[in-house]
Amino acid sequence: MTAPTILIVDDQPINVQLLKRKLEREGLQVVPAYSGLEALELVAQSKPDLILLDVMMPDMDGIEVCRRLQESAETRAIPIIFVTARTSKEGKLEGLRVGAVDYITKPIDLDETLARVQTQLRFLAINRDMIALQRRLVDARRAATIGAVTQGIAHNLNNLLGVVMGHLDLIKAYPDKPDQVKKNAQQVDNAVARIVSIIKQLSLLVVRTHPPYTKGNLQHLLESSVQRFQNDNNLTGAVTIDNPLGELKFDTNYEVFEEVVSKVLINAWESYDAKPADARPISIHTSLVERSAGNQFLQIRIDDSGRGIDHEIRDRVFEPFVSTKQTVGVGMGLTIARHALRNLDGEVTLTDRKGGGTSVILLHPLEQKSRKGAHA
């Protein structure tokens, strides 16, 4: 394992030599620099793990060196310990404000300096381990998601193909019965439509670009989304729209907006254990909320009184093909909704509804930041 590299910056060679000898005895690699400009050059070359930086130097002092290192993303994370003769509170605060992690005052105590260096190196090692662990977790989650998608695709397509083959066999077995042929042909057509839908949804998951925007009328979009939900699923169930914002205008993409809302609505409809003919109340509520930096978002809350969120899938509800429903060809609605709305810089969250059921919260920015080619 390579020993950590320490850059020592001081215009007094004797100070550099004393520190260098002390740190090298402890197995650390040391790179000396005798000016601020030389320090900046050596940082670019040697990429030190930590910098011991004298504050009072001619031409470029340590404060300016630290400030320049903080301006670069490549060097911002290197911990800097200031070495200075200043003992005032104001002097120390100035150094900490520009990015230093610690202060050592002159005359230097070599044992104390070594202890402070080792402490910062331990912090650095912990931070790197955490970053590495986070990357491994992301990779593991990605691999698990890919596995879930692959398994879900295979399961759903195999089931749907089984439906197609079964009804084709029935058509072949009873070619002289037109009504039965027509009925089976319709089932084949429905299964093929479900297969096409799965393929379309998978293509939506791959797309990560921002779609073109236009000014949308909130009331019109909500009504058209409900209509799409009903038409796509051959449903007539009423959806209550509570929209105090009226015909609010906001930057959106009509296709994506309708897709997101209709996906959430079918998820709400399927949350009920009732028979298809029974009432399945679903309501839409709108409001404006503020997020960081004062940015306003349109909040759309979709409520149902269904079975609620199953505790077994609560943490995985937005993963592809995660579902408690046994229907063939389901399990990607919420995945598609979140992915699509995130492409509009929005978000989808899900929570238990007071009194039973589920509330799905859609957050959509009112204004989109200008992007090249973003507006249609």
C-alpha cells in the first residue's frame, strides 16, 4: 500500500526540513515547496493527500494558495493544515473560511503536528472508504435493478406469449365457430398490445434527455390525463379533480405529463380489492409549494382509499416489476412515472394516506431553466 503524500509549503527551508524529517520517520512521503506558486505547480504534479501550508509567505501567501486550490474541483478535497505565527481568533477564522481544516501555530511542536496530520489522514481514509462503499452500493443496486428488469421482462413476456399461443390454439381447434374465433382473436390482440406496451415502457426508461417544453394549461392537462387513463384502460370510473389553481400556465411536456398522471391513476385504481363494477374513489388535488432557492413547484396529490402500501415492497415500490398484483404484464407504472417526471426536473413520492389508502405526490417545476433546444 502506497504511503500518503504530504506537501509541505514554507519559505523557510529549516522549517521544511524539520517537518520533512519527522514525517518521513513515520513512513509518510513528503514533497517540499518553498513558495505559493511552487506549491500550486507541485499539487498539479504530485496530487498530495494533505498539505501543510505556511500562511506568511512573500509573493503569494497561504490564504491565496488555499483560495486557488478551493476554486478547482480537482484540488478542493485536499485537506489543508495552516502553519502560522498568528494566534488571533480573527487570523484563524480567516484561514478556516477559505477552506483550511486545521491550524498549527509557530513555534511548531513536531509531535503535535504529526498527531494532527495523522488525524486528518484518518478522516481522509474514512471518507474515501465511504465513497468507495457508496459506489459499490450503487453498482449493486444497479445490478439488482437490471436483474429485476430482466426477470420481470422474461416473466411477463412469457406469460403473455402463453396467452397468445393458447388462444391461437383455440382458434385452430374451432375454425368453424365465428363467435369463438372472434373472441379468441380479441384476446390475442389484447395480449399483443400488452407486449407492445412493455417494449414501449422499456424504451421510456432508457431515455434520459429533457423533452421539449411548451406552456401547459393545468385544468386542461388534468382533464386530458384522466381521459387518457380511462381510454387506455377501458375504464369509466370517475376521478374527482380538486384544482383551486384553475387554468394555471406552466412549462411542461403534454405527452410526458399525461403519461405520468395516467400511470399513477391506474396504479390507484388497481390498489382496490373491489370488483371492477364497484366504486373506486380517486381524487386529484393541486397546490403550489416552494423548494430550495425559492423555486416554486406545482404539487399534484393523487389519493386513493385502496389497500395501501404493502410493507414488503415499501422500499422497492419504484423498482421495475415490483408489484403485489398478480395480473399479467404489470409492475412498471410507478417506475415509468418517476423516471419521466424526473426528466422534467420533477419528482414522484408515495406515502400512506390518513384514513387509509395511498397518496402519490407529483412535484413539477413551474418554470424550466432555459436549455439549448429545450423549448418547442
